[in-house]
Amino acid sequence: MEPVEICSKYCKSKCCKSTPPALTNNDFDRISKLQENKNWFNSIGQGENKTIVIAKREDSNNCYFLSEEGLCDIYSSRPLDCKLFPLFFKINKIKENEYNLRWLVWYCPLTDAKSLDVLKEEAKTKIEIILAENPDQLFEYQNAMYSSQGYKKKHFLYEERLKIKRSGD
């Protein structure tokens, strides 16, 4: 069973009805290309401290992209925040191409259905790819998570150090 099916069937997509996903610039640009209506996002803060999040529907607390059936209308283009869910991370640069990650988790039916180990390996692979291509995106994600209060109600899982090889190194 696919994660999106687990979410809609077993928990009725609760995460899509809570804290709005924080967006990186890459997320915003990708989703903007799909949307003619500009009511799909909100800004938190001002100027350089501005964070963009996905808006809630006018008539509910649901994510703007959550369908009536409890499915994500932009699943293949969803933000990094949603791709990693139910895992989250906090990142610190240790030295060139070396990072410390603190993993956090929000327990949901997906953690039981797929296992935390499988979810962590999938998330780690995504993070390693981004670290090799554009590490600033992960720090942007982290800042957006702090601004949007996206780290609330998340539980510490463990910490690890990643060493990233970049092409040409």
C-alpha cells in the first residue's frame, strides 16, 4: 500500500489538517508552476525573515491541496516537508561536506506500516541527494520549519553525521 493510501485510510490525513508545510524556494517555484490560483500559500513574517507555507482551505483547517477524498492533489510535486513526513531533521554543518543531522519523528500509521528504519533510509537518501546538489535548500527548510513552528509536537529520534561526496571531489 502506498503512503498516500495509508494516510487517507488509517488516519484521515491528520497531518494535512495540522501545521501547514513549510516551503523552500524550490518547493514554491515548482508548485507555483502548477497553480493559476495564487491563494494556495501564505507568508509568515516580513522581508528576509519571511517564510512561505501552504495555506489552509477557506472553509476548513485542511491543507489547500487536500482533496475531499483525503488525498493530496499535488502528491508528485509535494514540498520537501511532506516528502520526508513523518520524519523531520535539524541540520548543522560540521565542516566542508560534513553535516550533523538530528532526526525527529511524528508518530502516525505510516511509522507502523513502513517502519521507522525504512522511512529513515528513504528520507536519508533524499537528504543526501540534496546535500550533494544544493545544501542551502536544507538550511532553508530548517529556517522555514522554525518560523512556521513546524517542529512543535515532534519527538527526538536520534542523531547521525553525514559525509557527502560531491561530484568532482
